Amino acid sequence: MPDGTSTTSHEEPRASRFELAPPRRFVLPAILLLLSEEPGHGYSLEKDLRELNFGRIDRPTVYRALAHLEKDGLVESRSEAPASGHERRVYAMTPLGERVLGVWMRVIKEERDLLGRVLRRYQATGTPDAILAEVDGGWAAALGSGWSPVSPTSAAQRHLRPVGADLFDPRCDDEEILALQPRTVAGPSELRSARPSAKRFRLAPDRSVVLIEVRSTVGPISFGAIGITGYIDAAVSDGVIETAISPSAHLEIAVDGLRSGNGLYDAELLRRIDAGQFPMALLDLTECSPGAGGRYSVSGGLTFHGVTRAAHGTVNVEVGADRRLVVTGEQVFDIRDFDVPSPTVLMLRIYPDVRVHLHVEADLEEA
């Protein structure tokens, strides 16, 4: 590997030529921010800067930055007589530094908004990795909304938009189905059979997520959980589910793991749904009929908050060449049907109709 860029078949491929690292350009305003809280010396500033995680921080970097800030009149220093040891300098922010810090905060806000657009564009692709990243990273609190498409042709709109009705129409009931658009995937030759029999596919928890989107008086809020467990029993032939042999599924969702990225919202949600007493939601699908392009109408029961209600919907099923089923779908539910009152936090009110996105991946269980 003379140029240091090639890899063998046993090595992990490199992500790219750029380094995955925290931002580095905000050390100066970060120092001003710390000095606005209280005067400090280089050693204490070095420690606090590391906690802010602005890239590599060492003592020479801190003192160089302090020298620049002092030369520009943004900070001033004085000698402090030590109780023991060497004399040290204590730095404090000047009135000019306070004004410049305000300007920097506006710059940082603009940077945050731009990065939010990047996250939303990635979120809008609607890919499994984007769904996993959103749930695992708790983006909802940072972005302020979930599943925001960036254009009428975005993947999120193609795959997640409701069919024939406004998603949050107050007239919605359990019969209104939100379907995913079909995607064509070739079926594996290993699963083809003239007379297939039902096989068990075990869910991969690290690739199976639920995302619950609610309306509130402050805008959309999304709660997500990774780690759905359970199984799907189905016969597969030529890349499709054979409904002549009735498929079934059992899914278990740990509702006490639902997170939005906002601790106040999370605590209120878990309190309202009695997560301590009812930590699991169960989804049992018992009926399945085929539609077009990999879509299936399914029926069964959803148990949540200790209450079981009939569930009907449409899901999209992909049969992968690696003996994996990928099932995605969404449905609107009214939480009052499960004896859950609409949560309220201070002046925040959450409306009872919620949209549930489900993405599960299941691998063929070896005999």
C-alpha cells in the first residue's frame, strides 16, 4: 500500500479522506463564553474547553488564543499572587469582548440552522439508516420536527406520505391506512420453492425501530425507540410472501425506551403511559392479504397500556437476497382508545392522534 489509501479484503474500508471530528473554529468564542461566566486562568480554561469538545485542546492552544484575544482588546489579564508556587495570570472579559461574544452567538446560531438543514435532508431520505440515526441520536428535540421533506420528490414523501387523507385530519379513525409506496427487490433463489413452507424470521433488534410522531401546541414531536424484538412466520417464494400459507408476526416494543431528546417531554410521556406498569407494547398480526408491488394489508391486535385493540394497516415487504425480510409501514392511532389521557407539560398540549412509523428487519432463522 504505497500511497496508504488501499485496503485488503480483511481491512475495514476507510470512510473518506476527511476526519470525523468535532468543530474546531469556535475555540475563541468558547473562551469568551467561559470568561463571561467567571474570570479564569489558562489551566481552568483548558479543562472546561475539553468538556465543550471543540476538537483537540492543549495548553499552548489556549494561551495562544488568550494572547490573540487580549491583543484585540476582548480580554484583559492581571497577575494573581499565589498562596504557593508560581505567579499566574487571571483573564477576564472586557466590555468589547461582551459585544463580540453576542455577535459570535448569532454566527453560531446560523451555523446550527445550516447543520439542521443538513440533518433534515438526510432525515428526508427515509432510508433505514436515516431512521436508525434519527431514533438513536434523538434528533427530534434538536430539529423541532420529524420526517420533514425537502422537496415534493423526496424519498420521505414518496415512502411515508398518507394515501387519500390528511394525516392529522381529526376525522381519522383506525380504518384510515397509511401505506408505503412499493419498491422492487429481487427475491433470493435460496427461498424459492414450488411449494414453500412457512419459515421463521427473527427480528434484528439493532435494525428494528419505531418512531411515534405526535402533534402538539409547540409543533411536531417525535419519540423513537430502537430494539424491537419478536418474529415473523411466513412462506416466501420468488421474492414475495405466500399468503395462501397465512403469515403471522409477534412484535414486542419496549415503550419505556421511547425517547425524544427532550427529558421533560420524555418524563411526561412515560408517566402518562404508565411505562413502569406497562413497559411493553405487543403487536400480533394474524391476517394478511396481498396488494400490488410488495404491499400487503394486515390485521391483528395491538396491546398498549394494558389495553388491546384491533389494528389494521398496509405494510411494504421487501425480501432481500441475504434471507432478510424488511417490513415498513405506518398507521394513525388515537391514544384515548388505549385509555391514555393526552399529556400536557406546563403550557404544552399533545393531541391524541399519533402517527406510528414501524421499520423492522428480520433474518431467516436457521433450523
